[in-house]
Amino acid sequence: MMTRRRFMETVAAAGVAAGSIGLFKPSRTTATPHAVKDDISLAQWALVEEIQAGKWKTLDFAKVARQDFGISGIEYVNTLFENPTAGYLAQLKQNVADQGVTSVLIMVDDEGETCTPDKAERKQTVINHQKWIDIAHYLGCHAIRTNCRGKQGDDPQEALKWSADTYQQMLEYAIPANISILIENHGGFSNDADWMAALFKLVNSLYFGSYPDWRSPSKEFDNYAYIQKMLPWAGGLSYRNQPDEETTKKLIELCYNSGYRGWYGIESSGRDAIRQGKELLTKHLLSKYK
């Protein structure tokens, strides 16, 4: 089970500088070392249009975050890795070390459904995610982010059992690597905070938590209430600029006062929005540590 992971560790021992491990908040979510303060990271998806246009590659991500935005943490997207061979990953890790940046997590998409009645499909989904657990471990990340949607019409109680089985299997592989598994609200059951809380309680692992996407408030999605319910299990935050500064401040205060300490991953789309997000986070969050 550990062959690929051990191979990566062997490459690291040959001279690739080790990256810093991201830290979680002090909560029941995780058994990793507790973070005592907050920091800002950059989600790769915020600049996906530039990557798709060929302006830069994942190998350049640390340089872009550090030199263009002055941000010290990065959150990868698995579908944007060009060719994750051992040599590629060694170069990526070295580039991160050269920039003095922390690899925070990997957002994993397109690797199978975690909420499905098909036992064989669940097993395959677990297998598909294992390579990203290994890569996260090698790069020094603290977690991978997953999706948990299910299908419209699925019975919620049955869906809980299916998802719990998937994540328990996934955690059997992730825990020895000290990698936590997080779920982002990307539709389906993951948009239901009460259902998500029930899933976290059912699996009951310190390595299993939420990655709340802030989104803008709407009639269909009360982002304040969702984040409030997910904070006890939050192992990261997908920060997006809100409709106004007052709303952003309100959400930042909610997270801080609830005891969250960790990364705020800016996923606001485009360079201007990223800079605005960093400005607001610095003003209303990081100023607390001065």
C-alpha cells in the first residue's frame, strides 16, 4: 500500500528540500499539530483562466503566489498538474522551497463519486484518491479536498452510510501519511450543513473535516449559516470576496471568534479580486496578530 509513498520519500531523502506542513485549528477535526494563528493562502483555481491560456504552469505556482501577490501558502488543483511523475514532483517541491512557500492542500476533482450505492465504485474512488494522498504527503500538504454530492433523489440516510464507508476506507490510507480528508460544499448533499455534520459524527475521525466555500449569500444558499455549522469541523476555508466589505468582515469575525485558526485560501477569481481579498483579510484578520 505504501510503495509509491515510500518511493517519493526516498526521492526526498536524496536531496529535495522538505516543504512546511500546513497547520489546522484547535478543534475536534484533526490530530495534526494545532495552528495558533491564521495565514493567507492562494487557491490555484482563482487563476485557472491564466493557466488554461498557457500563461504559466503548476511548476510556477509558488513563484506566482510569492512574487506577484506576496502570499506564502498555495492550494493546488489536481486537474492542473501537467504530468505528476516523480521527477516533476521533485521539481515542484524544489520550486516551492526556493520561494519559501508552504504547500497547504490539493483540491481533488474528477476522481470518482464518494457518495454512491455501488460498493465497487466506492472502492475505485478510494483507489483513485490514493495517489493524491501520496502526492500531498510528498509535497508537505496537510490535506486533500474532496467532493461528496450523491444524486438527486438519493435517500439521505442511505447516502450517509455510503459516504461513511468511502471515507473510512480513504482514511485508512490517509492517516498513516498524516493527511486529512476534507469535503467542500460543491452541490448535492455537501450543500446541506446538517447532513455534513451527521457524516462527520458518523465517521468520527480527527483526520476528517470540512472545507467550507464562502460563496456569496443568495436565496438558495445562506453562506453565513452554512459556515457557522461547519466551523467545528473546518480544516480549511475557501475564502471568496463577499458583496461588500461589511459582509466579509462579518464572516471573518465569525470564523475567528469560533476558534478557527489556520489558512484562508483565497479563491476569488482573477488578480484584482485576489488582491482585494488579501487586503480585506489583512485588514480584518491578520491585524489581530499585530
